Amino acid sequence: MPSIRNTLVAALMAFPTAMGHSWGEQLRNIDDKGNYVGQYGYPRGFIDRPDGTDDPMSYQIPQGRAYINKDDLLCPDDQREQKQSADKWPRLKAPPGGYVAIRYQENGHVTRPENNPEKPDKGGTIFVYGTKEPKGDEKLVDVLQWTKDGQGGDKRGVLLAMTDYDDGRCYLNNKTPVASEREKFSPAYAMGTPQSGPSNTVMYCETDVKLPDTMELSKTYTLYWVWQWASIPGKAGKQPNGLDEYYTTCMDIDAASPDVAMAAAAPEAMAKFQMQQQDAGTAAHPHWNSRTALFTDSPFKREYGPVTSEIPLLGGGSGSGGDAPFPTNSTPPAGPTAPVTTSAVPVPSAAPPAASNSPPISAIVPSATAQLPSPSNSAASSATMEIPTLSGRPGAAPTPPAGDNGVVTVTDTVMVTVTAPAPTAPVATPPAPPAVAPPAITPRAVHSIYHRNGAKFRGL
């Protein structure tokens, strides 16, 4: 009997099981070649996992309810203050504008997707928010309103990144089909072990974040790692009304110059701050600076509880489940194009028309000098056109040349007005065609010219 127990314990140590969920565990700087550089960094109140089977920092929202409410706190109890748990688990030092990897174990959510068929593809979405003004009682609902442009919610923070939970290369070393396939091209080795043969540890997932250029040196900047793992209504027949499920980690970064934050550290210095299960990985995700997510909408579009009806979203509307029952990628349909309007042509003036980006009418009618608004850019140009007028004779009075029997040759500048028919109904503006030289107008203007001496000239 003891031998069976020892064998089971050894198996659990070698192949961590999906007993828990996920949290941001370790932060690394990424250089411009995609390598991890500098020292390790950790979230607030970090607790190391002893053998990969425990769940020491998992924080789920909501707890005991199907849906979140306005009072749910974003950070767990030991992460509501800006402090580290010990000198062994320091904050990351990172340069303003640099890239940072937030690393976490997938705990079976990637390698055993059949266990949760009601969840979104790729394990749901991770949102990373940043702020210079964190609160000890930060509310999840408040932070979820922050947007990329910093204009969402109370405007204290900004959405920095959206990535899939499954980054495409991470796995537990559990010999599932997914893990076995991935370790062929991304083998993972424990620190201090020979990097040969089959993988012998976990390949961490990561969320890649570009920090703001506006971070101030020697000051602290806060990141909120928010994993949305909602149950989709109607998917796989489970959770017919949907279910909220979030896991969050709160962490701080000390802004430092690149030469300080990204300097190479001696092996003994690195060993002092490494986790018990520290891997020997040196390269960030292959697409660390260009990753995208399946779901790119507001997190409230995957909210199914009553709180969403109270949250005004940018652009109008509220949450209430944007992708029920599926797919995960929701793209709002394009709205109707505003009707084309016209107005009366103003009285001509002697002033030349204002410059615009519209094509000159000379490209359509030779020798004309007026400009017309481009029909393919009606939203950006004026609905009227300026018609220039001739305020005086363009030169000296004509005189008969010698030996021509008094015949006077008169040259006139002809003004041509081109009037387009008014639209009879609102129409959608078609996409602008490639820029090509417009064809010449076939009909020619017929004009007559009268002079004070009674002479009359006709021409085309």
C-alpha cells in the first residue's frame, strides 16, 4: 500500500493536475528580439506554489453567485495594498513603453478543454488594465469600463491588452494529446536540468503587454490582470442563461530606465528570486508584440446578469451577452450611411475658391478653373461649390494688326457651369475607386458671344 501511495504522489509531482485555476505568477521584460531580460518580478502578496497541485493565489469573482455585481472587489484580500509579500518576491522593474510578459500556468484549461465545453474558445479572454491611480477598494465593474483611449468609465485607467487565455504554445506536462503535440515544437525544461530529451516541466502561458510611454521614472504603475472565463448561454447545453466567472491578479511595476530594468543579472542573483518550479525558458511568445484575441469587444458583451443594464457602454447600449449563444468573435454590423444632401449654389464672388482635396474641374472640362467637391468624399467636403467670376478684361483691348483690313480677332475665356442632378433618395456612399484620370466629358458646351460692335461669334 505505501508503494502505491508513493507512486501516486510522484505522479502528481511530475504531472500537475487541473485542480485549480490561474493567476498571474511571474513578470518578465521582453527585449526587441523577443528574449526575456532583466530580473524576475511578481504580483502583490505573491505565494509560491510548492508542487503545482495547490491553488494558493486563485481569486474568483463572483463567489456564491451566478453574476457579478457593482460591489465585487477586483483584488483579493492580500493584494489590495501596494506591497510585496517578501523581499524574495520583488516588483518588476520595467522601462516606459517596454513590453512585459505576465506568465501563468494553464492548469488543464488548455490541455483538457473537453472538461468545460460551455466555455469560450481559446479559454476565454484576458484583459490587462493599467492605472497610475489604483484604489484599495477597486471594483471589478469600474475597471471593466476602462477603454484603450482612456475615456471609459471614471477615466482613471486604460485597457492595455486583450489576449486569448490559450496563447497557442503553453501546456501542462500531462501527456494529453494537446500537450504531446505542443512539446514537439516548444519543449519546456526546469531550471538547472539538462535541456535535452522530452519536456520535464510546465510551458507557461503568457499575456504580453506594452506599457504606456507615459510611465514616470521612479514611480509605480499598477496592472490588473483580468481573466474572463464566462459560460456561454446555450453552448453545449450547459448554463442556459450564461454564467459569470473571473479570475484576477493585481500587480505593480516600478518604472526604470532601460539600462537598469533590462540589465543582465548574474546566475546567483537570478536564483535568489526564482520560483520553486522555475522553468529555464528564455524566449517570449513568438508573437509577443503582435498578438490578437478571438474576442475583441467590451467584456460587458459577455455579461449575462443584471449589472450590465446599469452600465452605459461607449457607443450606446449595454452588455447583456454580446455573443450568445456563439461565436466568440462579435463584430457590430456597419450602420447605414448618412443620406447625401445638397444645398443651393451660393452667389459667386470675386474671391478665389478655398483650396480643398477635391479634384480640379480642369481634369474634367479643359480650361476651367473652378473646383468641385469629390463625390466620393461627400462626408468630408462641402455640399456647395464656389464658381469664380471674371472681374475685368484679361489683358489689353484688342487692336487690329496691320495689313489685315481692319479685322479684329477676339479671344474669350468661357465659363462653364456643370450641374449634377439632385439625388432623389438617400444612397449609401460606395467605396472610393482607385485614383485614375477621369475621362473627358463627351458633350461640349455650345456658346454664343456678342460684342458691342454687333459682331456675333458661335462656337463649340
